[in-house]
Amino acid sequence: MKRKTALALALVLGIALAVLAVGCSFGGEEKSEERARNVAQKAPEVSADVPEDEPVAQVAAQVSPSVVQVNVQAVQATPFGPQQGQGLGSGVIYRGDGYIITNNHVVAPPGGQEADEVNIAFADGSTERGEVVGRDPSTEIAVVRVDRDDLPAARFREGSDLLVGQLAVTIGSPSGFQSTVTSGVISGLNREVPAEYTGGRQDQALVNLIQTDAPISPGSSGGALVDRDGEIVGINVAYLPPETRAESIGFAIPSDTAISVADQLIETGRVSSPFLGIRNAELTPEIAEQFGLSDETGVIIVEVEPGGPAADAGLRREDVITALDSTEVEGSGDLLGALRDYRPGDTITLTVLRGGSGSEESVEVELGERPQ
């Protein structure tokens, strides 16, 4: 694979000013029971052949059978016109009845259409033809399904109680080397990937990421970020390439987000995302001084969409959002991350500093649904 194609498969789509997030999935009782039967309830047992003082080896033995290689063929736009291209990435088995989580850009490479053909290579050497169930560019999560019901599903960790500095293990297929294991630590939480390193697109958002120094390379996208207990804590999505002079800075989508999006894609083929109807920017000291604001943290509203939820609630340009319900908002990542706990139709309370006056007010907003 050419270097540019490989890099494209590892980079995400960009940071946006538009505010969006992912809601939770709610299905019928029958579907809930089906999900419960096929989702791993605990991590696989540790093999007795692996020494107790080798935690990375233990994690690799537990989780490697649940990590796959995703091989795709897709038409990509080039300076010479549309070209048939090949790419690869990784994926993690989410449900035993054939559902696999990967990245959106693995099955729909930047500049190309959704993959014409998807083939899944399993750790046991078998391969299966896959189909794309659904994908969500705004979170970079996609779901692929194969016609099998005996897959070794991984256990996805639920909850956001990760600790900076704890052990992190990645498993994927960098450059096609299947079941490659790397290790490091959780380097940071609630990260954003700068737009200039992700193609600079301004119509998508990808925030609230886990940062790790466990090496992530082209082809690792969609693979597993795993904790010491053998549970999936994230889906690998991006790294800062060598030309940025960064070393070992990679990112993963939290498992909570992956679960929420995957459940919706499996149930309906689409994601229902809460929508505020604003464009916002980080509140820098310079902007705070310009508008005479006492606080220097939060997000400042630069545009309110007419007729949108924010407009209906009375939010205005130059208002500064400092909290969403009980969650403090210090930047765009905090706002977007907090919104992921809500669904369209939910009512939230925003704490805002009024532009011009600097007075603090509480504003109730009924969330809308983000246009597809």
C-alpha cells in the first residue's frame, strides 16, 4: 500500500465547530435479549500458559482472537479520476452473532465511496465476506457483519473511570501484520485531534478521545485498546504522523461511545444525534479580553442557527457556555462529550455567561436531532 493511502487510513476526519453528539440506543425487549445473548459478559479467562508477571502477554492471549483484519476495495478519487483502490484496517468483534466494530474511514476511505467489497480475516486464519451495516462519520465508528454466529466477542468496558498512567495494550493489523501487539499507558483523556492533522474538515467533530503512547500505525485503525483486565476501553482511530515531529501520540474512541453508536447502527442503520444548533469556538484569553469576560474557560457561541434548539431557548451570539447540567465545560471537547449522554428530545440546562454583560444565567434547551 502506498504511504499516502496508508496514512489516510489512519487519520480521522477533523474537528468541527458544529455541535453534535451521539445519543443512546433503546430497542425493543426482543432485541435487547438478543444483544444480551451475543455480547460478551466478561473478558476471556487468562491462559494458564502465560506467566502472571507478563500482563501484556496475558492481555494479548485473551483479546487477540477477538481482533480482526478488515480488507476493503473501494473507488477513490485521484487527480487522474476515480481509481479502484485497496486498503486495510482492523476491527473488534462486538457480538458473537457476527457484528464487528471498526472505523468509518476504514470502510469509507477519505476521498472514496463506501467500500465495494469488505473481507474479514480472523485470528484463526479463516476469512469471511462482510457487509457494512452502518457507519457514523461524526464519531468514526462503523459496524460490519459477517454470516457467523460463533465469534469470540470481546468484552467492552462500560464506564469512564480510566486513569492516566494505567496500562494500555493495542492489538491490530498495522501495515497488514495481523495480531500485532503494542503496549504503553493511557497518556490523556478527553483529547481533541487538531484539524490541521486530520485533513482540516470543518463539518465533522471527533472529540473526547483517549490518548495513548502505545504505538498506533497505518492499519491499526479500528483495532483494540485494552486494559489490564482484558476489556476493550477504546477503538483505535488516529495517530500524529512523523511529519508533525510527534512521537507515540495516538488516539482511541472510548468504548462507551463505540457501544452506543454500534447499538444504534445495528438496530436502525443510523445514529440519532442530539443537536444544539450552534457554532462555537474555544474561549481563549484574547477572546475573553475582547468581550470583557471574567472567565477564560468555556466555549463561546459564534453563530446560532435560526429556528434551532439554541435559538428557541434564547441563546445568543457571544454567550459563553461554562457548564451542561452538572458537567463543567472548559472547551469544545467537554461540551460534545457531555452531550453524548443525551438523546434528541431531552432537556438540558446550560450555564452561560451573557455576552456583553458577563452575568451568569441558566438556560434550558430541548435538544433537537442533528440533520443527517
